[in-house]
Amino acid sequence: MPEETRVAVLGAGMHEWGKWGRPFVEYGLAAARDAMDDAGLGWRDVQFLSGADTIRNGYPGFVSGATFAQALGWTGARVSSVYAACASGAVAIANARAQILAGLCDVALVVGADTTPKGFFAPVGGDRKDDPDWLRFHLLGATNPTYFALYARRRMDRFGATEEDFAQVKVKNARHGLANPKARYRKDVTVEEVLASPMVADPLRLLEICATSDGGAALVLSSMEFARRHDGGSPLVTIDAVSTVTPAFPNTVIEMPNFATDSAVVSGAAAVGFRPSITAAAYAEAGIGPDDVDLAEVYDLSSALELDWYEDIGLCGEGEAEKLLRDGVTALGGRVPVNPSGGLSCFGEAIPAQAIAQVCECVWQLRDSADGRQVEGARVAVTANQGLFGHGSSVLLSR
Amino acid sequence: MGAEAIRVPAVEGWFTTGDGAQAPALLGSRCDECGTFAFPAESGYCRNPDCESSSFETVELSRRGRIWSYTDARYQPPPPYVAADPYEPFCIAAVELDAEKLVVMGQIVDGVSVDDLSVGDEVELVVDTLYHEDGTDYLVWKWRPVNRLVVTPGWEG
């Protein structure tokens, strides 16, 4: 791994995921305190606070960096506040990492937290006929699960995936999350129970679509030099690459919240699709490949989408994900467990916290401290996710 | 006062409603420089990063395409979707247009269930009522399977 692109993860912290409707700042603070305790550092040691924004909690959510800094007590620390939809957490990590690698600070705190409404995510209010996110609800009634279902149906048509395969992803992740104290849903389910749950967007059922949750996650990052001076008491985990790529034109896969894909009439489809390009950039930056990965945390917004990710992060070739799942390769005990945390299936999505939470799980796995869900001998971990409007997000970690 | 509702597009400039012999169509843009299509129509810079054109022609897109994928909406979508009361589930398809080499979303006309659809099926564009409010029918484009007899209040009347 190239030393010049590494930063140390000194602390990881989370507020558990659930649905309480309390202020998002409360979850973020709990996670931040947890991460600083884990690092053996205090708020006064933090020089840069990188906040991941929430857009459904008023003005404080849009300036989350300052909101969290004020709540922790003003110290003059520099801040940034970023929104990148589901990728917000990864972009907040990227900002903190860039500050550290540029030598502008030694210790940075990354925080994301959300309080979510019940039911389908709806667009931000108002009558906004120039916002594709507003228009897709208004003109099509296209919710997020609509798009997940289009991808799922496509897998069935192209690769022969079955409803049982999709249900098996849910069964696997539910089992993974059973022992995770931060997970919102900790309950075993059977294929029969999944298939008996109500259809939401054919072929996806209620138990296969990620819920919306409250939660908060935080990380304390530092320069490698600072980490060598500071003994945090845990095995040192590093972030070796962060990918925040956008799609390459023409993107021929329909993406939320768009009405249409790019036109491939001039140049033909891009050589690498958007989702595969996300982790490819992280692998290239770290100088490793998917074969080096011991575990992955991917964005299972739906059960079927997790199968797409197996291929997109390079665990197998196109159309081979169902076989990987059926052979148990991606379950705990398999060659490369996917979503050992239980994934979104057990957490539900707390948008700005989620990409940070993926990294927290990787940190605990790489430290050998993921009780009840430990991937044996884990040395390299990768996260993958995708934010609305074309925000790629992947973080590569190692011990 | 007449019972005839006023019919207006639910969004301005995205499609023609058709009349008489003229079938409705989606309105996209074609770049004057490189020929790249866009829907909805582009008015700023060409989406092709290797093209610096900002000049576009508004064009009617292909009226027929093939289903790239499809699903349905069993639960009522949240506002700003204006749902019928009582709510009736509907299908949504992403449709591949061959000439433009792009995929466009759209609702499927009423009376079609996912069991009636397959990836690759041919569909054609119609204009139908999206919702009714204060004596006005707000119109939107929808896809109708070509090989099915579906009775729908489309542009043909």
C-alpha cells in the first residue's frame, strides 16, 4: 500500500440505529464521543471536524460540521459540511483525509447522523418543477424501491436470479446482524417469511427493502506520523484509498432520480459502468485487487442490489453472484463475507451516517473485535455505496 | 358549465399531446455538434464531455421502444405524486429507444399488471391522465404494450 495515501483510523464510534425521532445532533454527539473515547483522544485534540449533512432536519443539518462543533463546544476547530446523498459519509471521510494528507491537520473527526421520517423517502418539500427528484415522484410516482426493483427484475431476466435468491440475501444478512449491538433489527428470518411479506415493488418485498432509520456514526482519523506517536491500545487500522468517482459518459444504466439514461448514440456505452468503476478506483489507488479483500460492506438498499454489488466490486464475474451466494462464499465463514454487520438489511438507512458506519464495521473487523460476527483473520476490507445523482463511494481499509 | 375537463400537460415542454392524425411523442434534444440525444431536452451544455456545443435541436423521440426492465407500485407513492382515491397500483417501465440509444422511464397504462410484461416487450407511447384537479386533467406520457388490447383513454380519444 502506498504510504503517502494512508491515514490512520484511531477511533470508531456509533449511536445504535433505530427509530426514535430525537434530534439528529444527539445521535451524532453520542457517536463522536464514542469514537474519541475509542481513540483515547478528547475534543480539544481535534483540529478538523468533517460533517456529513442531513437534508431533512432543517438548517442545522445543512451545516452539520458547525452544528456538531457547536454542540461539542466551540474550540476554533476548522470544519466542513458536505452532502452527497448516500455517499455523504464517504465524502466527509475524503475531506478529512485530504486535510491530513495535505499536512493541514493531524487529527480529524468525521461525524454523520440522521433522523428520518416514516415510510418512503419523499423529495424535499415545495413545488419544484425543475428538480428531477421532485418530478420523478410527481410525474411517475417513482419511489426509491421503484429503481431497486428495475435492477432486480433485470437480474432475473438476464441471469436467472429467483425470488428465493433475493430472499436468501435477506436471510444471510439478518443472521449476520443478530449479534451486532448497533443494529436496529436483530431477528432471524426464513426464506418463507421473506416471501410471505407484502410485495412493495415487484419483485421486491417489504423485508427485502431497506428501512429508513435514525442513527449516528463517527471516526477519528489521523496522520500516520501522529498514529505512530499515539498508542490507542488497538491494532492500527488504516484507510488506504477513498473513491468518490462520478459516472463516465455515457452512463447507460437508469439511475435514481433520473428519467432517462445518457444517450450512447455517439460513443457506445462507457467501457466501465458506474457501479463497477467505484471500487475499481479504490483498488487502483491502493494498488490491490478484489482478490485481496477479506470482507466487504456494500449498500444493500435491496436484497437483490447486494448481488449486483458482488459483481460490481469484483468478487465474481457478471451473472455469477447468485452462485456465490448459494455456495455460501459471502456468508460469515465463507471466503469473503459481505455485510458481516448485517448491512442495511439490519440497520435501515440513516443517510449521512451510513457510509461512515460501513467504515466503522470494517475497523472493528480488522481489529478482530467484531464480537459474534468476526471474519477470521481479516486484513483488508472494502466498502461500496452509491449516492443519488452520481456520487460513487468506496473506502478501502487494511490492518 | 360543460363537463369537458381542460387537458394540460403535467409538465411543460417534455412531450406533445398529439391531436388528430399526429401521435404524441416525447420531446428531447439532439446536439447540433455531436448528435447526442437527451431527455428531458438539454438547454445548457452537451452531456458528451468531449463536445463543447451548447446548441440543440428539439426533436420528437421514437414512439416505440423495448422494455429494459419493469416493476409496479403496490403502495401509494408519497406527494408530490397525486394518487387516485382509492389508490390503484400501476406499473412502471424503463424503455430502451433504439435510435436514440437511451432508456426512458414511464408509467405503463392502466389495466396492465407485471404478469403481462416481459423484458424486451415492445411498447408505444401514449398520453394519458396523470391526475385530475379542479376541473383539469393533468396529462403525462405512458407506455402501452403493443401486442395487448388495452382500453385506455389515450390520445386517440
